Amino acid sequence: MSLPTSSSESPVSAAPGSATFAREQSGGVPLLQARSLFCERDERVLFSEFQLDIHAGQLVQVLGSNGSGKTTLLRILCGLNDSYEGEILWRGQPVEEQRETFLASLLYIGHRVGVNRILTPRENLRWSASLHSPVEDDRIEAALARVGLRAYEDIPCRNLSAGQTQRVSLARLLISPAALWILDEPFTTLDVYGVRDLEMLLAEHVANGGAVLVTTHHRLDVPCELHRVNLDNPSERTVVPAS
């Protein structure tokens, strides 16, 4: 889906296939870089010579029509899809040379919820945290309360609604030490309150020096600068001022 450019948005010209935003002009090595990415599916080119720089403190939204390669791009950047040509760098160095460091700095939440429905929300977060470093129960309880699941901590996820289950998945953001969040359609099934809570959470993460790359059909309304790249026309990038 391609979103129209409103009067409050500032389109910026770039080299073909480029999605490098203004922060690069102030110096500093990007957290994540994609260089000359090429990917095709079923003999159809999804993107070619695609460039992307994501700096600390940036929220980047990937747009595009259905089938344009949004999910494929995110999975490539996370190391979950190796059917591509090009190079991916983490803090200026190839990810192949520092895969453990890169994966420890990344939190990926795909469009599938990724919650074990047999476990409770507390158990799901405890398991998720154990993949990096265990966290105390009070942090888990605080995370679940923040996403609106107070008093649901010990109810099996199979008994929760779709929206509540999505909140369990998103609570992982609050206990993760990852600098980079890569989120594929995270607003799916959330009600209006959940949407607003997640928008604020994304803004807080970038304000604290983190970075977010997100695909969503939802029109983001965030209190921070928003950078957009459209896979249907990757040579144009758009910067939306804080709302």
C-alpha cells in the first residue's frame, strides 16, 4: 500500500534504490546498512540495487503494495532469508563477521504472533528473555502491565483474544536489550488503545537511542520524526515531522 504525501511531509530526492536519511549528514556510522540488495521471487525482481541506512534514533517505515517484498526485505535484514545478493552491515562491519553480536542487538517480531499458546504470558516472556539473558519477574509483570495485561499474567494464551495475544508478543519489546527492533505488521489485531500504546513505545525507543524498522498498513501518528521508504518507488524517501 502506498501512502500519499501530505502537506506536512517532506519528500527528499535520493539516488535510485536509495533510502538513506538525513541523519547520515551529521556523521556517525549507521546501526544497520543494506548495500546493493537484489532479490527475486518466482522469477520476478522484488528489488535491485536497494540501499538502506538506519541510524540510532530513527524510526523507519517500509511501505509498498502487496507482494512488493516488504516481509522479504525484513527477513533478509534479520538473517532469516539468504536468497539475495548484496551486503548487510552492522555498525559498519559485515554481519557474517559478527553474527552473534548482531543477533544479540536485534529483536524481530514477524507478522505471525510467535506466542506459545499453551504457555501463559509470564511464561512466554520468561522463555523469550532466556534466549539472551534472564530477567526478573517484576520486570515481566511491569511489561505485561504496560501492554494492558495486568491480571492476565498467568492465564494460558489459548484463552486470550487475538489482540491480547498480540500484546503478549509486543511485551517482548519492553524486556529486550536490543538496540534495533524490526517489526512486521505489529499493529495487526490491536484496538485503538493498543495502537496508541505501541506508537508511544516506538517513539520512546528511538528517543532513547534505539532504532526501529517497521512495516505496517497503519498510518503512524508518532511524537518523533518518521522516515518512510516505499518499495514501489525506493528512489524517493519521505520524512514526516513529529506529530
